[in-house]
Amino acid sequence: MKRYTIFVITENFIGILNRITIIFTRRGINIDALTASESRIEGIHRITIEVTASEDSVIQLVNQIEKIIDVIKAFYHEDDGVVYQEIALYKIPVSKLDGGLEKIIRQHNAKIIAAEPDFVVLELSGHKEQTQELLEILKGYGLLEFARSGRVAVAKRMHTIDSYVK
Amino acid sequence: MKDLMIRGADIVVKTLIEENAEIIFGYPGGAIMPVYDALYDYHDKIKHVLTRHEQGAIHAAQGYARVSGKVGVCLATSGPGATNLITGLADALIDSTPLVCITGQVAAHLLGTDAFQETDMVGISMPCTKWNIQVRSAEEIAPAIAKAFFIARSGRPGPVLIDITKNAQTDFGEFNYVPCLGFRSYQTKIEINRDDVQKAAEVIDAAERPYVLFGQGVVLGKAETEFKAFLDKTGIPAASTLLGSGALPQDHPNFVGKLGMHGNYAPNLLTNQCDVLIAVGMRFDDRVTGDVKRYAKQAKIIHLELDPAEISKTVKSHYSILGDCKDSLALLTEAVSQNSHEEWLEKFRELEREENAAVVQHDITPTKVGLTMGEVIHQVNQYKADDAVLVTDVGQHQMIAWRYFNYKKSRTQVTSGGLGTMGFALPAALGAQMFDFSRQVVCVVGDGGIQMTIQEFGTIMQTKAPVKVILLNNNYLGMVRQWQQMFFDKRYSFTELDNPDFVKIAEAYGIKSQKISDRSDLNEAIEDMLIHDGPYFLEVVVEKEDNVFPMIATGCSVEEVRLS
Ligand SMILES: Cc1ncc(C[n+]2csc(CCOP(=O)(O)OP(=O)(O)O)c2C)c(N)n1
Ligand SMILES: [Mg+2]
């Protein structure tokens, strides 16, 4: 079992996400995270799926995803084949904001992106290990809320979407 | 401009006609009534068959598609009408049958409100369609149907569903039909890689005991001639899957029999003795492979396949040729050397004699008092036409009919393979017959399965489709009973049936009928049935507790195929 990133390049067709996720459901494979966005080319979407599985089953998943009529291309990479980033938001009560916390924020390169009378919101972008580390620390600071995005990623391989769209 | 505008419902029918659909199998209801209203005006251009259940409609469309090679068309209303199609969709998807199903849907403004007979049909049918779409305006109808036909019949065929809201059917729109010839996310033309062909040819030429397995891909790819040419040149023994039967005439010298759980002895056993295994248009279903961990491990595997997702899905192939087997077989035949494999073929013949002595003798020339299923099919062979279509249901009778039917022509095999859908046969036979009244269509069905769709006698009555129905009545859910006998200590839990008087039922539908239980009546009964002009129902009472052999039990390897 390893962590893989599956990229799906697809037409923007109603229900496409559903068609993709039932392929995972049917095989009892959990999706760790999923993000969808419009690509560089109008009308074409890219979906990034993070999954922990054996390479064999990832190959099967990708084959089945690519079989979907409105999918243009699907492929997968191991972590070292992609450049990726996740964003995490942490909501902390103002009362806990002291010199110690300030130092932690600085050390982790986190940013305060909102300050309200009762709370502040910190933002940290990075890999899961980094955002997780800060999460563990902030639990000691009365963390009120935490949210982390799925992975946004680009492949290291020099291929452009255009080469798939004939 | 205004007069170019027509009702969405008319667009539906006109587009179907443009797509050369000749016949629709369907059942009306509220949300599809505008389309039915439109059909009234076009009845001279497109036929409609009113089945007695939507499941019957879709199985009929499947039967029609299988024998004709065309796209089967099916029509149903929203809600329960639409959900009744699901079994057929799943069946058609797993058996690669091209279908376009159109369902009515509540008006667009009611979507998501739990309106009367509203069902999320696009959601429900997603896992069992090749593609589906909901259409909410009249203008979208023609492009959607054109695309649906293209998707259904191209590449690896499959069922497609279009859900059309009622307002789209009643609104006016421009009729803007343009045939669909392809689109960017769906590549259907695969260029064969010549290097792959060359490599495969070298492996085949060097093989001492090469062995070909062929499936429905040969039929779907219309590659029967190319396939035969390949065998003629290489002299390689070839065995068929359930759905591949008919792709090669059984009297071809290289044909060695049928594969799988209840296939023939030699083809299963020798899978583990060949040195090169060439799979053509088949997908290594678990009913063919038995335990994959012990399947053809000694062999180099070459897979000729159109669907990239099938390559190395369950059985890893060492070489593959991706693309239409009509093209790949032609290239491969060119690339291989003339050869023969008489000694190797003789091994198959030897084991065939063993199977004859141990199984076939009992099945077709029995010593028991009761009739066997095998001898019934054997008699059918004596009288049937070469291009007679065999439609079977699911169970012991299916396996026996397939084992003993003498396939001579392509597209004569119609059965539910991948899904194993009981209730398939009667409507599928009707659909197959609707394609061509002059073809013999023989429907072999069990006493369990016939009762799942027996209402389609009504459709046979109304269409006068001259289907010949043979009921092999063992008063049991026979296949399940066989498993109970073999693997559950003969604990016959809920498999015995108290059956109705089937002949009376058929007669109530005006179908000429006969029931026999004596061997002495068999010959004449089969002959009478096959020469009868019109539908015919023949009930044959057979041995209650007979079993189908050979058999590869679940979890066993192909070489553990047993004769008793
Ligand atoms: C819709 C459906 N339900 C259940 C089954 C499981 N099943 C497979 S064969 C069989 C028995 C079929 O009995 P019958 O139609 O009498 O045929 P026989 O095996 O006796 O020839 C059953 C219940 C099935 N294949 N399909
Ligand atoms: Mg039975």
C-alpha cells in the first residue's frame, strides 16, 4: 500500500464526478482526498484524487476511469512524481494568543489570515505531514476548528493537457 | 423558422428513424406519453412492440441486438417503468450488448421534489450503463440520441440511457439532427501496433502447444472470417467461451470445444498444459478461469482485445494487441507462418473421447427412464436449420443446451452470460424473432426462469412471433439443487417447485402447445414444433435430479475439472 495521486482530465459533464467515485465505491477503496477544478483550457476539468492502495489496484482504477466516455485521460503518479500542496486553516481563540503561539506561527511559516474579536484563523500550506504537525501543536492551544483541503497537484512529467485533447 | 419547430416527442421519433431504428420495445406511462403520441403518427416508419413488463422490453431489445448486430431500442416511462429496466441494463453492460434506452422523466421544474413517479434514473443507472444523460429541453434531444447511438454501437458496445423530462417532450424545438461521428473524449479507432503483432507472431511461431480461446469479441468485431483464416493458417486448437459460441462453426477441424465451469473436459484441462495461450475477444471471466492463481501459469499469454481496461485485469498477459480483432487478426495471420499441430490436437481428441464415454453417452443416449435435457437438445440438432438461433435462460438447461447445441453460424447464441439473469430467455427470444420471422428461434428455458417473465407469452401472442419455446421441466431450481446436492449435503432448501399447468397457460395465450414425458414421443414432438408455422410451446418433463458435468467447482483450478 502506497500513496498515489490520480489525475483525471475530463469534459465538464454533469454527473462525471459520480461516475468516477462509484468506481472506487464498487471496489471498496477509500478516497483520501479529492479536488476538482477547471483546467487551463475552458470546458475541460481536472480532478485530482489521492488514494492509498496497491499499485495494481490503482492501475485498475485508472483503466476503469479512463473508460468513462467523457473522461479524456486518466493517469497516476507516486508522491515523488508530483509537485503538490495542501492548505489547512486553524481557528484559535484569541485568548490563547500569546508569545509562545506567536513563535510557533513564525516557526511553521503559518499566516494569520483573519482576526476577529473572539478568534484568529491561521493558514498553512504544505504537505500533510507539515499541516498535521501544526495541528497536533495547536490542539494544546484550544483549537476550535480545523479544515484541510485535498491535494492540488501537478505532474513532474512534461506533458500538457493539449496533447490529450485531439 | 416557426414551421421548423416541432414537438420534442416528434424529435425523439424522427431521430430514432434517422438512426435506422426499425423497432422499439417498450411500455407506456405518464411521463413518456408524448413520445407514444408521436409514435402513432410514424407507425409506418418504425414498429413498436408492447411487451408485458419493462424487463421484458429490455431483454427483447437485447435479443434483437444480439442476432441483428444492430442497436436495440427500448422505451419506458419514469419511476417504476424506468427502474424495471435496471436488470436488463446491467445484463447488457456486462455482455457488451448495444442498447439505447429512453425513459420519460417528470417535468424539469419538478426534478428533485419527489414528484409522482420521479426517480433519479441517471443516478440509478450510472453503474449499469456505458453512458447516460438527462435531457431537459427539446433542442437537446436529437444530439443526445445521436450521441447515444454512436456510443452504444462503437468501441466495446454497451447500453446507453437517455432520460427525457416531460417538458422536453412537449416543448417545441428545432429538429437539428446531425449524426454523431465521434468526439474528443472518446476514441474508438485504435491503430494496431505493428510491433506488438510482430512480437506475438514470433511467440506463436515458436510455440509447441499453442491454444486459442475465443469470445464474443470475434462476433462483435465481425471478425469471424479473419478468425477462421488465422486458425486455418496456424492449425492451432481453439475453444470458445459461452458467448463466443457460433463465432467459429463447430465442425471446423481446429474447434476443440467449450470453456468454463460446465464447458468441455479437454479445453479446460489443457489450458494448464499449453505453452502459449492466445485469447481473442474474451475477458477471462472467473467462470472461465476457475482459480486464477492456478490458471495457465506455465503459458505465455497473448491477449487480442479492444477494451484497454480488460488487458491484464484478472489474468496478466505477457503480450497484448490492443484494437479491433478484425484488424489485429488479419495482421497477425499475415505475420505468422503456416503451421499445423496435429499431435497437440490429438490430445484434445483423446480427452474428448473420455468425456464422451463418461458424460455425453449418459446425456444424449441415456439408459434411465426419464428424459434428459441433453437428448432433447440433441434432437433439436437433428431438425434445426443451420442458422437457427438458440436463446437460453439461466440454469442447468442453459449449460446443457449450450454444451449440446451444434453452433454453425455466428450470432446464433443468445444467452445471459455475465449476469446470469433468470427470466431473460422468453423476452430475448421474442426480440430475436422480431428481427426476422423467417429465422428459427429456439428458446430453451427452465421451469423456474420461465415464471420470471412468463407474461411475455402475451407479447408472443400479440406479435405472432413464431418462437419455439422448449421448457425443460425438472420441477426444481435445478442448478441450485445441483449445488445443494454437491456442496450442501443434499439439503434441498427451497428449490423444489410446485408448478402450474404450463400447457394450459400457453394455450390460454393461444399458443399451440404440447407436453411430453416419454422418450418415444421426443422425436416427433421436436419435428412438429420446428415445422409449425407460428409460436409453439413444448414442455418436456425431464429427470428431476440430473446434474451437469463436466464441472469446475468454485475455487478449483481448470485442471480439476471433474467428469462426475
Ligand atoms: C434472477 C435470478 N435469480 C436467481 C438466480 C440464481 N439461479 C441460478 S440458476 C437457478 C435455478 C434455475 O432454475 P430453472 O429455471 O428451473 O432452471 P434449471 O436449472 O432447473 O434448468 C437460480 C435460482 C439467477 N441466476 N437469476
Ligand atoms: Mg428447473
